[in-house]
Amino acid sequence: MPDIRLGGAFRDLFSVDQNNVPRFRGDDQVRLTYGEDGKPMGLEKSGERKGVFGRIKEHGERSRQTDTAKSERQQNRAVIREFIREIRQTYGAGAAAVVSYELRHHLSKGRPLTMHRMERMLGEAYQGMRLDLSRNERRIAQEKGMSPRLMGGYVRGHVRINLKTVPSHTSQDMVDQPKKLSGGALSDNYKVRYRNPDGNEVTKAVKIAHPDMGLGPAGELSGIQKGKLSCMPGRALGTYALSEKLGFDLVPRTTMLECEGRLGVGMDWVEGSTMVREEEILDLTDDDKKNIANSFNEGWFDPRDEELCKVKGYVLEFGENMIQVDGLGGEPRMQPEVVGVRVFKKVAVNMGGDEPQLRRDLVRLQLMDSLCGQVDRHGGNYVIQRDHTGKYLGLKAIDNDQSFGSKLTHPHDITKGWVDEEGGEHGNMNFHGVKLPMVVDMSTKKAFDEMTEESLRDSLKGLIPEKDIDSAVLRLRVIKDHLDKLEQSGNVLVDIPGREDGLDCWSDPRVGRLLGGPEDSYWGREKQNQSEDGARDFPLPPVPQQVVGEQVVN
């Protein structure tokens, strides 16, 4: 590790403690001194306990126009430039960038920049040097100007830094404050607007996993390991990469990005409706709610387990008190008191018409999920898009990180359960996948025919562990073999001559029968859910407004 002490004019201002952590000496206001050649050579005290750059704010608006105030601001800027230069030389461009941004922000507000604040920023730079990163990762991070704070996010999120995972946007690109979204048992979710390099704006759905979390029960059962091998963001990026490789365009553009100093996964915002939504049950009696609340208070469930509460359909309201509950065979423990409860039920949403493109896209999603080992593709994890007339526009898969588990060596392993030819049991009741489809079209089969094991490995390399990639290769082999058998049996649809989009073949009544099974078709599964639950109407967007003359009309 290089010498962490700054050199140049700052060589006497910083020291290291017994743990080799950089510290400031004193809390005095300082200014640069210059040698005969005009270059900075050191620092000298210019005031007592004023902070390293002086408290500009205390001069007031009038004194800013005085020669003294102007001289002090010039001194401040000179110290800043030299400090950033030394940070860049010692800690790299990323550390210099975050220090420069913070200093400019504070000076623009007329705020004092004290020794304490500078010590904190220097400490962040130091921690960046101590991160468990390879030489190549550090090189890429410096070339991309990553701050130490952002580099630490990669380490904590178990994401390797490479050209596939560099952030597309940083906090400095944010247009306004993030809007917090609902949910979030394993992560914090936001809707954020960013500014692209070309000046245009883009809205992102940002997912920031809680520390050492992001891995749900289904993902863990599928073979995703906890800790350094979890690589949850990489699994979302890998799903997007394979969707693009297959040419299906079923996943919104997915990248790593920064949101208010935290590393997350960003996905282009998608308007539309999922196939499941939650509705509050309003006809519960007070006794019903009391019994549910008591079940948590007595330790039947831990109310801090937000995911379990969500599965049960409960939204709990907590008091400020802590109560002791039985430890269910272990030691008694303290947990928040539940003072109220609301109960929700999940209801299906009607997909709408039986459009050929919707049928095709659901089959493609089904095959892509089989390849990715996606175990959490229930009706709430994809969005169907329609215009105000109900016309189908497209389908997008969301929440894609519970995928690529190493235990899933066969596509049918993502289902709730199946038995192979030798009587072996596979799948799990916690999974939401289905078996391979009984019908595809020629363009879909061609996309898989053209995907080689080498190209699959190349798409996923650097995103997930090698063991998980090996399992994906095994699933690809089974899928290819299945599609070959479908072609031999006449269940690979051939495009009808004269139709450029090749979708008429999906209108055949025989296709509806082949897609009708809820265990081997997303289409069949959703149709069954809609018939059993009494599906709600698809929520269409409002009619777009048009300006005619000086009037806005619908």
C-alpha cells in the first residue's frame, strides 16, 4: 500500500494514528505559502480555530465585497486546488472527484469547511485504498472516476468492478430527489430521474439492497450462496444481457448506478400493469385484527420480518414499546409491539385480449426465465403495457435478481415441483416458474439455436460465479434439445407468408390449446388465476391530451 500521507504543501498538516489512519493536526485556519518559483511550498496558520478554509459564511453578504473577503476567498480556492491535486496523486481520480464535488458544494453555500470535515473525506479516500479490489478493478475505478464511497458499495454488494458493471449514472446526474417506492423487504426502491450525457433525461427504477441482503428465501433454495458469492446485482444484469443476446427485448435496460452516494441497480422505468395487485380487506372485524396482531406479539411471527408479513398479506403498525415474547424453543427476545394491522389480499388482473404478440412474448419470457433459472416470476414481476385503447404494446420483466442458482441444472427445476424419469423430485413450492412450453415459433427457436455455450459464458462472465454459469450452460443444453423435439413433432410455428411480423401463426386455435396448461405456460397460469380469483380489469392509461388551437382536448 502506498504512503497514505499527503505530500507537497500538506505534508506537515496530516499525520497517521496508531492504526495508520490519516488524521489532521489541529483545527486552525491555514493558507498556502509559496516559494520563489511561485509554487506552493507549505501552509501557515492564518487564524485560530477557524477551519482549514475559514468560515466564509460569518463575513456576511456585505463583507463579501471587501478586498479582505475577496482575498480570503482566493486563498480558499488556492488551498482547495492544491488539496485536490494531492488527493488525486495519492488516492486517485475517484477520491479527488468526490472531494472536489463536496468542496464546491459547500463553498457555493457559503459554509465553513473545517478540519473535521476534511479529515472525514480523507478517511473515505483511505478506506477506498483498503477495499478488497484487484489491480484491474482499481484501474477501471480510477479511469471511471469512481469515488471511494462508490467503490465500497461494490465490495459491500458483492459486485466485481468491470466494464459490464461500471455505473451508467452517478448522484451528480440526478435531476431531483428520489421518490421512495412501496415494498422493500430486502431492498430500498426508488423512482429517480437522471440526466444523460447528451442532456436528455431518463427515469429509472432503482433498487438498493439492504446490507448483506437482497437474497430471498426462493433464491437461497435455488443455490444462490450468501455473502461474497451472492452477487445479486450481477444476476439482474445477467438477465438483461441474455434478453439482449437473444434479441427478445423483454427486460428494460439495466445498469449499475449511484443514488445519493449508494450503489444500486437501475432499470429504465416502465409504465403498465402487473398481473397481480393488492387490495385491502375492509370487512375485517376489530377482533379479527386483534387476533392477527396478537399472533405477532406472542412470537408466532417476527414482525421485523417484512418479507414474511408481505407474504401473509399483513401491513403492521408498531407502537414505541418493546415487549418480551417467547423464543419458540430458544431464549425469550424483545420485539416491537404490534398495535394495529391492515390485511391485504392479492387479486389477479385481466391480461386483456388474446393478441398474437402477447402470446409470443409470454412464451419467450418463459424460455428466457428457464435459461436464467428465474424462480420468482409470479404475476407481479412482469409488466404488460397497453395504450388508452387497450392495444397491446409490449411486455417487460422486472425484479430479475432471484436467478442463476447453481442447484438449478434443469429448466424444470424452477417449478413448484416435478418428478424426472427416474423418480427424482425437483423444484420447490417456493418457486414460481413453469415447465418448458409446448409450442414456440421459428424465430424464437432460431434465437436459441444461435446461442452457443461460449457466448452464454461470455455474456455472464464477471457478473455471477463460475459455478452458477456452469448450471446455466446445462439448462441451455436441455432447452435446445426440447426445442428440437418440438420441431420434430410439428409444434414450432412457421411464419405465414405475406406477414412481415410473423405473428399470425400465434392466432391459430391449436396454439391456445397448447398454451392452456398452467404448469407449462405462463399464459395458461395467468388465465387460470384470472378465472379463479375474479380478475380486475386492466388499468388503461388516460387518453393522451392534444392541443387544438389554444384548447387542450382529449
